[in-house]
Amino acid sequence: MLLLSINLNKRLGADGARARFAAWLRTHDVAVIVAQEPYKPADRRPPLLPGYVLAGGNGHLATWGREDIATPTVSAPTGWAQRVELGWLTVLQVHLDAYTSAARTTQLGELATLAAAEGGQPLLICGDFNLAPRPQDGLYDGQVSRFTADTERKALQHLLETAWLVDTTSADGETEFTFERLLTGKLSRFRCDLALLSDHLTAGVPVTARHEVRTGPAAFTDHSAILLDLPLTPEVAEPEDVLFAISDLSGKQPAAASTRAYQPHKTAMSRQAASPAARAVTGHLTGPLGVRTVLDHGCGRGADVAHYRAAGLDADGYDPHEGFGWPRPDHDGYDLVTQMFVLNVLPDPGARIRALQDAAAFVRPGGHVVVVTRSPEEIAKAAAGGSWTAHHDGYWSSEGKGTFQRGVSTAETTALARHAGLAPAAGVAGLPLPGVSHIVLVKL
């Protein structure tokens, strides 16, 4: 689904600008709009936007959802930030102070606190930051502008590092400015409209800056639009008393999220013997690492637990599906936790982070976690061969059963694991497991 972040420069109340905006939205099939300065005065009744429902906000910050999808939940932690819940993704849209560096520095510090409160939830922070992240991102009369202070840039960098965010519109080459205006006869150019995204999401989220919205005859604002193609399948809404449906305007029907419950336990295989991954762990890892205690986290029916015990290890299993009969252990401090083919059956990145956090909770400091997942290549091949239906960032492997699959690379697991206090283990040899993704992590 497409999410649009845009500063509308208070123009939504003007009939012409609103009509051009609505036409642009239809062309691009935008599902969710997060807008800064959409209209004035800020406390007026919001102008109607054809095909969209106001989810919450005012003339400072507002969010709309396309009327054929479930309306997002919106709250306002501060007057300059709005929190939007989009399924597994939390969006914080912001409009930072336009006048003083001190105010923006303080707001960035508060934003870091808000991000930390999300507890590793997949996060997008977007909007008009009113600053240039790098010196080359803000020019006045062709020279580096002094509008942005070093304290702001340091505060922004702190936010990026502590919340594991990536400035997705940053580029190594020429800056793509999102705001240009003549001031006292001289051109001011800034890349101030940003989209900061959790690092483990960036590889699968195309982000583009669209400049036609502020230039030429079809322009309706003075800021570029930031479009993000998010791997989210929205839930369908059945709105009442709408004047017309967005599908009537665009001719398109949305890809709707199923209301069927996810049942990842149905992906568990009925094994008579240990998995190749478990055999590789005992054959190549437990000895060199001096492992004595093991927990198989997400053990299914427990074939791998039996293998670890047969290898002389003090092994337990845990699976959240009660029917498998492996309740949660009442102790922690294991030398090793294995998590085999768990992340790839969970339907969203937030669930994968929580699974890793839970696994890490059972490991002693300095202990290890082995994560094995189906690879992106394997899942792509299976999806094509099985005519699987795309869903979120993966596929329904069986919508009837409620089972989901996604190929998870080693790089993605590494990025997710940071949120669980885990890092790649240095000096530990990889496992001989061709065709799957795997990594040995250490608890910091």
C-alpha cells in the first residue's frame, strides 16, 4: 500500500488546490495520507477530501485513509507529532518548529524518547523536519545555509542511531531537494521532508520524492511529496453513507487483508527424526562453544529437543501452541537457544522482533542464539510454483489454513536481532546448511 507524507502548506481549503490534490491521489492510488499543515485555520472543520476519511488531526497535522480500507487509529502525543497505527507499523508524522534551532533540537530529543517507547516496533518517522540533515542538504544562494545548527544534526543522528532508523531519502550523490523558494531574491533549497524508516524494512520499501506536486500547472503545494510503498495489506472497510467509492474514481479494487486468523503452528512439520539444522548444531556448534544447556524456541512437536537430549545436552523445548505440549520454561540462563524456521512464518516484522526478544530472554549474557529461516530465494520459488497469494511482505502459503511464509535473509535477521540485544557472533563458523538462511548470534 502507498503512504503519502506531504506538507500541504495550508492549501487544502482552496477549491483549486484540493481538486488538483484529489486528482493526483487518484492517479497514484494512495491509501494513507499523513499531512503537515493541511489547512487553515487549524481549528476549522476539515475540508472534505473525495474518496478519503479523516482518521484524526487538525490543521497542524492530519491523517486520512482511503475510504475502502479500515480507518487508521490516530493519537497526538504532542502538538507537533501524530502517532498513526497501520497494522504492524507505527508511523510518527512530525512538523518540527520552523523558527529556532533550539526548539527543533529539543523536539528531536523528545522524538527519540517517543521512538524508544515503541519498544522495537517497526517504525516510520516522516514529515517536515524544517532542517537540513547534512550541510549539502540546505543551500542559500548556492552556498551552505546556516539555518540548521550542528546541535540539530547531532540530535537527528542520535535519533537515527538509537532507534535503528535510516534516512531513506538521503543519497550519496546529488541532493534531491524537497523545498525551494526565493527569499530576498535568492534561492533557498532544502531537503527537509524526510522519511526515517526502521533499518530492517528499508530493503523492501521503495521511497520516492515526487516534485511535480510543487512545480508546474498541476502543483498544489510548495513541498515535494514523499511516497512509500509499504509491504502492508490493508484491511477492508465497509463505510456507511459515503457519497461515492474510491473504486468508482480509480477503477481499482484494493488488495484486502484477510480477516482469517494466522495459524503459524500449522506450518510445523511432523518429523520422525531431527531436522538437518539441529544435526548441524550438534555436529558443528555445541562442542566448540562449550554448550551444555539448550532451549529449542518454537520447537513444534519436539523432534529436535529429543535429538539434543540424545546428544547429551540438557535440553528443553518451548512452543506457544498449547497443542504441541511444550509449555514455557520457568527458568532462563541457557547456553544456547535455537529458533528454527520461526521468523519466516510470522506475518509481520514486529512479530519477528518480539519472537527474537523472547528467545533472547532465555539466554545467559554471552550465550548464543541460532536462527534458521527459509531463504528469500526458496520462498520466491515456492510461491511461484504454488500460486501463493501476496500478503504483507510475504505470502499466504495457504489462506484456508491461515499459514504465512516469507523468505528472511541473514542480513534481515541481523537487523531484527539488534532490537533483541543480539549481534552476530565473531569467530564462530557458519553451519553447513545450504539453501537456507542462518546465523549464530551472541547476547550482548
